[in-house]
Amino acid sequence: MRKIKIFNKKEKNNSDENFYLGSVDSKDKISPAYINLQNPKYIEIDNIFYAGLIVTNYYREQSDILLKTLIETNINMNISIFYEKQDSYKAIKDLTYHIGNVGVELKESNQNKQDIDIAAFTYNDAKYIRKEIQVNNEDLYFLYIYINVYSEDTKELEYFLNKVEGIAQSKGMQTRRANFRQEELLTACLPLLENKEIVKSAARRNILTSGLLATYPFISSTIFDKNGIFIGTNIYNNSLVFIDRYDTQKYKNANICIFGTSGAGKSFYTKLLILRYKLIGMTQYIIDPEREYNYLCEKLKGTQIKIGPNSETYINILEIRKESIEDGESGYLATKIGKLIGFFNLVFGELNEEEKALIEEKLIETYKLKNITFDDESLYNKITKNNKIKKEFKKSNEMPILEDLYNVLGKTENTKKFQIKLIPFVKGSMKFFNNYTNIELNNSLIVADIYDLGEDNLKYGMYLFTDIFWDKIKENRKEKKAIYLDEIWRLIGVTSNKEVASFIYKIFKTIRKYGGSRSSNNTRHFRHL
């Protein structure tokens, strides 16, 4: 009687599923679709052609690194190096026996002069190697170097082989193509640690410990920092370049200056930096005089601040911010006046020492009208909550504005000329400078759009935002942050203002202390400060 097995519906579905999935393991997933070994000059694997070279000889004395020139090329290749340490006792014994035999032959030989010279070379080399092992405690190794070149085109493969052979010859290496031995050479260059005797016999050369230095392979000019961001490719070998500018163990500071002619890609490169640093959550501040970063800011959900005749956002240049000095430090008003002298150098022109003193006197008087003095306590209001007195830093509308300074300057004859120069900022085309600050800077990406200021007035906006961003950068030393000063020549090169240049130089020098970096983008000449 024949037995019939009845599958239930669930078992049938599982059986069908197994049939369609097949039996595929991890080796099947990484294995090539085909390997063609028909041609003795190369191997074809999945439409890629591989051909090998065996390094068969070297200069007798080699002081330079052998593989440096090869590694720094952009040729597609794999290089495999094998070292086999030899028994020192046996090596000395064999060398002594060789020295004795060759020494006798040199005395008794009647061969031609060329053969005698070759024997003399081997005799002297054997004595040298024995001496280094016995006296200088060097070890003897067998060295094997294989080079496997690959390409998607056989003509290009031949070109690469010729080029590698030429480079190797220029470095004192003799090579032989691994015809009929391509499979063995390919496996020798794979991470399988297979060095078969059939190719070893052609590649084997002896070398001392000191000579191994010449085969050191990790000498490419590639820059790869573990926590770095991708910034481009090496023009010499097409390797990827990753840099962590904030690695204080490796770099003195994180500042960069980007130079280039118009259209060279300075802004594009800067945008890549901003994008990649945004992805790792770093705080960034950008001063944008050409309105180039609006789209990027929108896509990265940053905060955009526009300042100009048609804007509704304002920043008070006279406002003292709590973060302008660090915890534990003092001197709010003194620090602010020092910055304001730089700003008024832009507004009033180059100030001499007497004029600086006058402006400082009027600034002190202006702040005094708001009950702000050199005593830092004057910047705090005392508030009683739950029968407890708490201190709260003064708000924006409790600070003086440019109109307050304008009125103070008009009180004396010797400062009326400065009052006249402030008219555009208080009553004229740039009266948007004469307002209380109405923005919050809490986003990790903030773009300051100063395009509407116009060519002649960009410097004021650049200085204003440099000042406010600098205060934000000093808030937390442990947090990484960056400030981008696009077209910095507008702030320094055009004005050639000593006070402004000094302020920028201070940022350049000290920003690393606060975990920050400064990036400047220049089309024209920029003197390194």
C-alpha cells in the first residue's frame, strides 16, 4: 500500500518559498559570476581584466623607498609584499660555506674577467650580510613583491602595465610579467596570505632588516583623519581626503582661508563644508554678502537673518550681550567700547588717538543714560521672586541705540562732525541700524544676509554680524562651531582699517580657544595677518 503525505497549506507555502529562494550563502553573494582563465596574459573576472608583474631584482644598494612612486600614481593596482624570516644560525652557516667556496674559486679561477667580477660581487655581498647578522644583530629575510594591475579594457591594461614597468625600472626594480601564472599571482595579491612556490621561485630575493625600510608601503600623501569630513580628492592619486580641522593634537588651529579667482569654486567648496558640518551637528554662522547661501539655509532648516532697508529684523550695534564675556570674567562695558571703536572707524573714517578718546567719552556718557557703567552689576536687574532676589541681565530694549549716541554727540561742538556722519544711520537710508535687537540666535545654522546693504555699506553689516557671531562663539568652549566670512576683502582690503583688521586678527588668533574655526573666502589679494 503506497503512503501519501498530505501537506497542509502552511507547509506548502513554506516549501514553495524555499524553492524560490534557493540555497544561497554568504560565499555565493561575494563570488564573481565568472572567471575566464583562457588567456595566458591576463585573467578576466566579471568584465574586469587582471594582469600581474613579479619583481625579480633590485639595485644592490637602495636608500630610497621603493614603492613610493608606484603608490602615488592613479593606476588601478594591488601590491602584495611577503616577508619570510630566515634562521640566523643556518644563514651564517650557509654564508660561511659559500664564502669559502667562492674564495677558493677566485684564487684558482682561469675564467674570463667578467665572470671573476660577478663572483667577486657575490663574495663581498656574502661577507657583508654575514657581518651584519653577526655584528649588528640584523635578521635575514626573503622578500617577494607582486603587482596586480586591472582595468575594464585590455588596451588600457597594456598601457598600465607598460607604465608600471617603466616606473619600476626607474626605481631600480626589474619586473617580469606573470604570463601563464596569472591565477597564482592574483591569489597572492588577495587577502588570502597565499604565496605559491611556482611564483616564489621567480620573486625570491634576500634582504636584511635595515633594507626592509625601503619596502615600507604606507607612504601615500593621502590625508585621512578618523573623525574628519570629506573635502575632496588627491590630485595625484585620486585618494579621498578627510580632514578633522578641530583635531588639536594634529593641527594648531581650525582656521582656513580659501583663495581663488572668480568662478573657481570657492563658494561651492564652502557650501560643501557647511553641509557636511551640519550633518554632524556643528554650530555654524555665515556672513553672506552675495546672497549665495539662502537656498542652502532653507534646505538645512537654518535661520536666515536679513538686514537692509526692506527688512524687519534689527540688530542693535550698541547692545551689550550677556555672552560677550565668559563666566568668571568681568568688563562688559570696556569690552563693548573696544569693539565699537572699530565700528566707528568704519563710519567716521580713520580716527586718531584724540578722536578715539572723544568717541569713548561720549559712549560712556550714552551708556550712563541707561544706568550702565563699568561696574558689571549695572547690567543686571534685581527681581524679587518668591521672596528671593534674583539677578536678570538687562533686556535689549534697556540698552542705548545709535540715536542716543547721536543726541550725546550733538551736545558739544567738537563732536558735532561725528553727529553729522551718523545722520544716515539715525534718520536716513540706514536707519534700520537705529533699532532694538528683535532676533534670537538659537539655531545651529545661521546665515546673515547683508546683500540689501549695497556695495558701499556691506562693511557695516559684515562688522555688525562678525561682532554678534563672535559673542555667540564664546558661549561654550566645549562645543565645536565655525564662522564663515565670505568676501572678507570687503572688510579689510577695501577699508585698510587698522582697528577693523585688528579685530579680525583677534578672532583669527583666539577662536581656537573657544572650540571654533574661522573660514574666509577671498577672490582678491588677502594679506595673511
